[in-house]
Amino acid sequence: MDDLVEESVAVRVGPAGAPVQVLWRGQNWQVMGRPVPWIDRLPWWTWTAERLPQVVEQPMWTVSLVMPGTDKVLEADLSVVQGDWWRLERVRD
């Protein structure tokens, strides 16, 4: 499954700023392994010098999420929105 989700989620981060826990649909998911930071960039043809979008580059993280007490593991892409509120962009299982 590779689903575009695009939902706001609460994210708890560790001392280095990497996600460690995600509250999604009423469930606390723990980040396992090492989160991978990356930058998403809008394709050049979606913006011009005359009309720049507000965000051309978006900080992102790819994480593996596990629901405690289960063996359910998902891979997810998170975008940084503001503070504790992030956006869950895509989920793969």
C-alpha cells in the first residue's frame, strides 16, 4: 500500500529535532530506527520568477512507525509545518 494521506499530525521530536513519536488518528506511533531527513522541491515548471509559491523547498522526514503492543509497522513521509504540528504526507506498509 502506498497512500497519499495529507493529514495534520502531532509529532514529538528528540533533542536533535528528529521525530520520535507521531499521534495519528488517535494512536501514538513510535518511530523506530533512524529517521531520514530530506528536502522536497517543487518541480521547476510549477513556479516562475513572476509568481513564486510560498514554499519551494519543504523539509521532510521518512520514518518507520510502529504501534506499541502490535507488530504493525508503516513507513511514512512527514513534512514539517510548525512546532509540534506536522503533516503526514504519505504512508506505505
